[in-house]
Amino acid sequence: MIYGKPCTGYTDQFQFRHRRNPAAGADGKSARGKKRREKQEGQEVQQGGEPQQHQFQHEQLIRLPQHQHHQTQLQQLSPISQSPQHQQSFSNGVHVVWPSPPRAPDPCYDTASLSYFISRFVTPNPEDGFPGHLSHLPALYDAHSSGGGGLLEAATLAVAQMAAYNRFGGNRFKMESYRHYGRAIKMLRDNIASEETATDDKVITSILLLCALKDISGELSTGNKGDHAAGLYYLIEKRGPEQITTGRGAELLFLSLIRLQMHSFLNDDDTYVDPGAITTVWGTFDPLLRALAMMSRTLALRQRLLPPPGRPGKQTQPKQEPDFDNDPLTQHHDFAIADVPDPDAAHPDEDPNQAILRSCSECLDEFHHWDVEAAAYWQTVFKSRSTPTALGEIASGTTHYDAETACTIILIRSARLILLVTMLTRYHLRPAGKPVPSPTSFSSSPSTGANPSSLPRTPPHTPPTGSPMYHDKPPPPDPIADALAAYAPLLTNDVSLTIDDILASVPYALSDISPTRPGQPSSSSSSSSSPSPSTATHDGAGALVIVHSIRLVASCAFLTPGQKERATAVLGRLYEEIGIRAAVGMGEGGPEDGEGRMGKLGERTRWGREQTALRERLGLL
């Protein structure tokens, strides 16, 4: 109560100016208001000054007629309050003052990017111990660490803000990502220099995050010598096989091996495939590790079937030391690469060509046996998950697969595809001009030798026993290509089945198809058609694992038109919706990046050049 009257309070209708009371007479002055104004004017006269300007305006405002007073108030309000609705409210006698809305606070870029990255690119912690994608990251991340965040925090913010930039735009996300990346690299060097912190889980996780940053930004689309492969190899080898005993250590090992094998494939270098021969030794007991060991063996067989330029044979090739100068993580260490056991050591007197063919046949048999053994292993260890099936059965769409199992199937099928296509490449890209017992033959003149117009535009790969140059003389015989001629149709059919399985597993890997009871067909769209992108979370985690496998499929020369269309659609989704810029760049069959550089990026990898040459040669058959 004020002066015996209720206090009006600060409500929506409270007015700070005293308006004229219509019932107070013609002059509109109350006795109390007149006495107060006379007192104020008397004080100003005694001080020898004139009334202030704002007080004069206040007196004039009070003496205005009612309608002029309303107009003056409207002019002093914000433009939002001068709408016809507000003017109508004033004319009706309801005087509501709408202040201008307060300025929204600046968004917290760190919090926004972290929330987006964790919700989309990090899988929940699995209860059965199946390796996920960075599922341990929330437990390791400490947003309140001293010094503005440690190594893991800087690496996480770097990749999270780049992912947010690709999804939402905004240059500040991009600039902050580069800033945190620089901080992470500096702190990573300091941690590697210390023996106590070099093998910590946070260090390995930080390197994996920086590798993910390369995929999200697109810097690893064609391979990169500075992608931390040497440092990651060293740390995994130093941690030893005991890291498999913990769930976090096993997940870090699997993700690291996938990264190293991807590096080996893109850069055509199998130096860092199997650190410490962990997968070769322990793959006997664990089908998951055996799948990675088979990938390592496939990459080694690829080097023997199609030796890169400058590596004509295993006998004449000097031991190639790893190049650590370009890797910022290994500048403080000197170490040697462990030799992987040679699978041909048990047959020292065997012909080299026969040894290569035998190794390829044994590897294909291992892929077949893995499908059978993995199904039994899944039923024993991962009972709540659907089991992998044989080649060609996944495309039937009768079983639902969880995202982790689908990613595993895509990875193992990718290794199988690499071996099959490499064997067919050795057969189809053999030196022309030599008759080969095959259902088909090349268009070449036997009297003039090789026809230059029928050769691939890119230099052919050097056979292990022949010369890399074409000349007027008949090319030397290629026993491997001659032996593969009888199996070419069967290999081509397996390539088609493998690609179908990979493409059929993509909707499960990206969580597009809702789970159903084991053994029951899914009610979602058929796997033979591309399901529409869903808003399911964690699809980015599966996308980071399978992106290079889909690029491998999209660039394959043996794609059917339908398979090419589906692979292109998947790459377009990974690039546009999920924001993985590495989805563009291996060869034909994927979306362009807006500058028409698709073909050029494909030619930068040996796989892309091989597929281009295969398309040209297959067009002549």
C-alpha cells in the first residue's frame, strides 16, 4: 500500500507517465500534482536556472489532448509497436507498451558442435562388448579440464566444428575447427614425446578423431602421406596385444586397424597394414580380428599381383623403410617395422607364379569359411545380433542387421572385392597381342604384335616376370593371366554378388531400416531399393566406417547400371546430408563436388587408374 492505495506494480499495463484523468476537470490537474509542480518550479527559480528541457516537454505532453497524446506515445514506441493491431488497441483505450525484444545471446559454438557430433557420429556404448565407433568418447571427454581443455578436448572440438560447418554452414565453425586442430597437433607432439602418455587411451582417441576430421573435410579422399599412419602404427604396436583385453582397448584397436588398412589401400603401401602382426597372430581365436587379418593379406596379395611401378619383384626390391619425416607424431622416435610372416615360407621351392595363384585361392577359401565361422561366433558371443550370412544371401533382405554387424559385413566384403577385382585386372590388362585360351579375345593383329589403340591410356602394370614396356616384339608370356582365364567368368559373377551384398548392407549400417525380431523380415522398404534417408541418429558413425568401401564400389569397372545408380545415391547422401566430403573423389560413379573434379580425383589413385583402363579394355571385348 502506498498512500493508502494498492501498488500497481510492474505489470504489462503499468504507465510511468501520469496521464490526465478525464474526471478531474478541464485543466486535468489534481491538487497533489499541482502542489508538486509548483514546488519543483520554485526550487529551480531559487537556484537561478530555467526548467530543464525534458521537464518542459513533460509538461507539454501532459497538456496535450487525449488523441494527440496517443499519437505521441505511438511515435515513441518501437516500429514493431506501430502496427495496425497495436494502434487499434490504443484507440480502444487499452494501452499496452511492448518493449523491443532483447537481443538473443551469442550461440555457444562449442556446445552446439559437440551436441551435433556426439548425437550423429558417436555410437552408444554397446552392452555386449561389440566394438562401436568412439562409444567411449563421452566418458573420456572433460569439458572442465584446466588450461582450456586438453589434447582430447581440442581434437574433439576440431572434428565436431568441422562437422557442424558441413551441416549448418557458418565460417566461424570452420575457423574454430582449424584453430583447435592446430592446438591438438601441438599437444599431440608433446604427448608422443613422453613415454608415460604416448600410449594413453586419450592419445589414440585423439589421433582417430583427427583422422575422422580428414574424412569430414575431404582431405583424405585420394590418400595423404601426412594422415598420421606412421604414428598410429607405432602407438598400436607399442600398446601390444594386451589392449584387446578391455572393451575400450579393443574398440580403439579395431578403429585403428581400419584406418591403417584404408591408408594402405589409398596410398598403395602395405607398410602399416598390421602393427605387431596382431591380427595375424590373434585372428586365429577371434573372427573379428581374422576379418582384419584377411584384409591385410588381401592388400599384400594385391601388391604381388599388380606390383606398383618401381617394385617389379619381391626378390629385387630393397627393404623400404617407413617415412616418418612427414608425420608430425613420430619425430621423436626411431623404431623398426615388424616383419609380417610370409605365407609362402612353407613352400620355398614353389614357382613364384604358382605361389601367387595358390595364395589367392586360399584367401578366397578363407572368405568363404569366415562366413560360416562368424555365424557360429555371433550366435555364441553376440546373441542379440543377427549373424553374417554367405555371399549373395544378404541381398535377399530377409534378415535385419544391426549397424555394427552391417559395417563389419561391408568391410569384409570390401576386402573380398579388392582381391576379386585385382585378379580380374591382372587377367584383362595383360599385355595385348598374345593369344590366350579364353571365351573372348582382344582385337589385335597377330602379324604386327600389340595394337597401340587397344592399350589402356595409362601405363600398364608391370608383370612380375616381364618388362613394363611394350615394344614391337611379342610380349613375354604371363602364366598368371593364362591360368586366370579359365576362372574369369566365375570371378566376375562373385564380383557382382559381393557388390550386391555391400549395397544391401548400407541401409542397415546407416540405421535406415527399423529393427525387427530376429528371423522375421523387415517391414521397411526392400533392400533392393534405396530407402529414403531417415533422421535416425548415429548414421554418421556408420558412414565414417563405410565411406571408403562405398567409394571402392562406385569406382569398380564391373558395376551394372543399377548398382552404379545405387552407389551414386549412397555417395550423394554421405556427401550432402551427412557432410562427409571424402565421399567424392575415387573415380566415376559418385557425385561431383561442384567443380567437375570427379575424374581428376579418381586418376590420382592407382585403383582409379586401373578401373579406367579396365573400362576401356572391356569395351573392346
